[in-house]
Amino acid sequence: MHEARSASHEQVDLVVRYQPEHLGPVGLDPGPGLVECKSSTEPVTSRELRNFAAKCLLHRTKFGILFARASITGRKKFDEPEAAELVRRRFQVDGLLVLVITVKDMEGKWYEMRGLAEPLAEDLRELVFGPKG
């Protein structure tokens, strides 16, 4: 894990390197990724998500993780053309997985770092296969 880097035009909260555990639940490719935290009480917009994903592509990462205090616009609504879910799917075509974790996803899991794998794996399943029916 590296320190946050910030410039007037860009902020990266964390640069991480993912190495899968044996039989780990998260199906990411090993390598570097970017993490960004959004503390707004409003849902993260598709524009903010698009900017984050473009930053990930610029830095040639295979994944990005966005921690959102609220949620993202259009989560679980796949029929809205401006929805952030469609932005995530658009970048998935370029080989970039953008995962989103909210405070609600982490409820009751703050005390253990392993608790992070479960919401990431669930979000990855939803991104790849769609919402549970």
C-alpha cells in the first residue's frame, strides 16, 4: 500500500497491489489498483465514477475500488442510460473492473479486514452477472 498522492487536478487516496489468496472470493487479476474514497452524503454520480475509471485506465490498472459513503446513482437500476452501473459496464469492456463499496456494505465488518473481501466479491458478482433476481 502506498501513501495518498494529491495534486490540484488529481487525487489518489491509495495505490494498492492485489495478490489473490488461495481460494479467495474476489476474482481480480493480480496487480496494482487505485482506491478512491468519496465522503459525500449524496450518491456518487456517473460523472464522478467515469472520472475515476478514466484515472484507473490512465494509470494502467486492471481494477479500481471506490468507497462511497452513500451509494452510486442508478445502483441496481440497469435501465437508466445515465446510471453509474452502465458506466461500470462500459469500462469493463476495456478490461477495467470498477468495484464500489458503501458504508452500508461494511456494517458490522469494521473490526476485521477480511470483512472487506465479502462486499468486494458480491459487487464483482453483481457487476459481471447482474443483480440477484
